[in-house]
Amino acid sequence: MRLPTMPPQLTLLLVRAQGALQRLREDRGASTLEWVVLTTLIIAIAIAIAIAAAAVMKDKVTEWLAKIP
């Protein structure tokens, strides 16, 4: 019985992911600080987008409520 094999593209993806993980394990100091800063920035952007979306929705709801007799 022959075992199923992975497509070469998936094998390459797994090898690259393993290499990236190995590099992350080797670079702990400054790289950790960079990850913290980037993550904080991304969270701040997501919060700003959520606040803007809430403001637009509140404005639209207020506008619709004003149209109700």
C-alpha cells in the first residue's frame, strides 16, 4: 500500500514556515520588542476603525430616527 504524498507546493510552504519559526526562536531580544510595537499599532488602528464605524452608524441611526414622524 502506497502512502499519500504531499504536493510539492505544500512541502515548500511547510519548509519555509519551519525556517521562519527557527529564525524567530533565534531572534528573541529586539525582535520581541518589534512584535510588541507592531501588535500595539495594529490594535490601535483596529480600535480607531471600530470607533469611526460606530460614529458613522450612530449618525445614520440618528438621521433615520429623525425621519420617523
